[in-house]
Amino acid sequence: MKLAFVIQRYGAEVLGGSEQLCRLVAERLAGQHEVEVLTTCARDYVTWKNEYPEGTDRVKGVTIRRFANSRTRDIESFNTYSDWIFNNPHTRADEMEWLKQQGPWCPPLIEYLRRNHQQYDVLIFFTYLYATTVQGLEVNPGRSIVVPTAHDEPAIYLEIFKDVFTTPGALCYLTDSERRFVHQQFPDRPLLEELTGVGIDIPQQQPYPRVPDRPEDESAAPAEGDAAEADGSSDETAEEETSAQEFPSHILSRGSVFRRRHRLHGPFALYGGRIDPGKGCEELLNYFTSYVGEGGEGTLALMGAKLMSLPEDPAVRFAGMLSDIERVQALEAATVVVCPSPYESLSLLALEALAVGTPILVNARSEVLVEHCVRSNGGLYYADKDEFIECMTLLFSDARLRAALGRNGRDYVRKNYRWDVVLAKYERLFARVRNAR
């Protein structure tokens, strides 16, 4: 089949949950189908400035068609308009103006889709929020699948988004929580719906132990190899065990490369993604500063694109943009991974942390994140600053608890987020949407 993925931004350098999910699925399907991505030239979602060259590119078997945006976003003006539209009576024209101001606004992409949609067997739109989906879906809704990445936020209650959830040929959900929310909010939906989820690559269990955060952890926590043996996933050879004994533990310790590179000693919490108030980072910094102020030990490390200022505080480290390999090293090195966003439809960060056996600490205002914690028994959640401090203190101090949560997390991802299962669900939907014509 020939598939077209429509997404507001696309690229290995692009940070964003729906964008990363789209790229992962497109690349996986490219081995079996002719896959194209229709997207804009924007790299960041704040301004939607055209940074990628316009035209066609090919990366990892995927053909990428980029179209230039006709305008950039004035974020202050947009925020002011958003405050008004979310709190006052308004018309559909007002909502379309909001969509235009939000960006990206890319008439060439929509025009290309109108002229060429017949050449594609299925159109797959990622995330409900942007004009690329709202306008693109109007071209051929019956042949379209929407992966809405929906969650409870002010924008989803605008009237212009009703058609996104009622007119496509099929909807794909990432979690049970997302499906329940959409069912409550949009009673009229397509007959075809699927809980596809997402695939997560589980790194091989390594023969080295997790680096000790405190001296007492060496005796309190089982080595990573012991944990693997307990869950039946370890098959290290005697040769590997012998080589591990030939080197000092601080050389082979789990996460030691990332810790040495960023001079992180002792326990540390890790956040990864867009460092942005909208992702809960401002609150996270406030809570962690209070934790340290009350005598808590440890460091907060943040990796990703910095879209807000960070305090000059020795307890806060900025690790910057990391490669895929470095990102895995960071997740392995962390004592705990924090997911502070109150708005999540999946959270790849949480699943990637669980996949490497690192416990998570998440914002209780996100039903999806709480669902991950409860179903996996691989993390804790907090509703306010006091609970954050208590959870952080417990996770930093109790090595046995961390080891148990880590084993549970790996089991959860292994059982529920395998790529072969996810891709089989997409294949069934593609066939049904194509045949429904």
C-alpha cells in the first residue's frame, strides 16, 4: 500500500511526543509499504519558522515532502487570543482564526493533498490539534485515520475539533485513558476504532550493575544482573561475567558513562523532552528546589530543547540535546525519571524509562501517567508539592524499592508495548479503511 502520514513537524531533531511517535511508526512501516510524510518546513513549534528546506527528502526508507509555512507565530498575541477564546462566547470563524494564529499555517501542504490524495491508499493524521489535521482531514475523511493523541485540555472543547473525532474512517488511541476521554467527549465517532498503543524498544539487559547512589546501596540493592535473573530475562555468559570482574565497578556501572560526562554524583532525577512551562517544567523546578531546601540530597538533570530559563542552581543541570544512544544512557543512569506534565496522551518518556528498568515519578493530574504507574507498579505519582517531596525522598533513599519498581516496569513494557503487536493493529486498520471505499 501507499501511505501518507500528515504531521505538523517531522525529523530526528524534532522533539515532541506525537512527532516522535509518527516518525517511529512511519519508519517501521516503510519496510512493508511505500511511505510518505507530508509536513511543514518548521523545526520548532513556538514560531513555526521555516528551517528545513522545502522539497522532497528521503530518510530511513521514508519519503518526506516538506511545504513552507506562510506565517510564523507571535506567541504573546496568540496567548492573549487563547485566553479570550477559551473564556468568552465566540463564532466558528473566531476558532478558525485561533487555529491560524496557533500555526502551523501551511496552505501549500493542504493544496498538495487536495491534488494528490487519490494516489494514496490511506491517509494517517497525527494529533488532532493543528490545522494540518483539521484542514487535511476535510480532503478525504473516509480514507483517513486519525491518531488524535487527545487529552483533557482547553483546546479540545472548541467546536472546530468535533469533525476530527467524528468524520475520519478510523481513530487510533494510545491508552485506555485516552479512549475513555474521547468516548465521553465525542459520542458520535467512526465505527472503526483501535487501541494501537506504541512500540517501545527494550534495550538488552546489560551485565553491569546499576551505579550505587550511596555507599549503603551497594549492600541494599541487588545487582542489575540479579534483577534480570529474577524476571527471567538474563542470559549473560560466563565470559561476560568474567570480563565484568576484571574492571572496577565504577567503569562498568550502569549509566556510568552519562554520569561521568555530566559530573553527576549521587542520586539524580531526570527529565527529558521540551523544557517548557507547558510540559510542567516550571512546577518541577519549583518542587525540586523546595525538596533541596528541606534538606533533600540529589540533582535534577534536564535533557532536551530548552524553551525557558533555568535557575543557576548547583542542584539543577542542563544536559542539552542528546543522541538516541546518549538518551538511553541517561535513562539508565537516572535514579528516577520525572514526568511532570499534567497533559499527556501517552508519554514516551515514561515508557522508555520503564523499558530500561528505571522507576518513574509522575504528575497525578495526568490520568494517562497514573494509569502507567498503577498498571505497571513501576512508579509513584504526586498531586502537590508535599507529595512530590515525600516521593522523591522515598525513591532516592530506598534501593530495594527502586529495584522492584524497575523490574515491574520492564515487564509492563515487554508485555504491552511490543512493536509486532502494534504494527499488526495498524495493518488491520489500513486494510479495513482501504476496503471500505
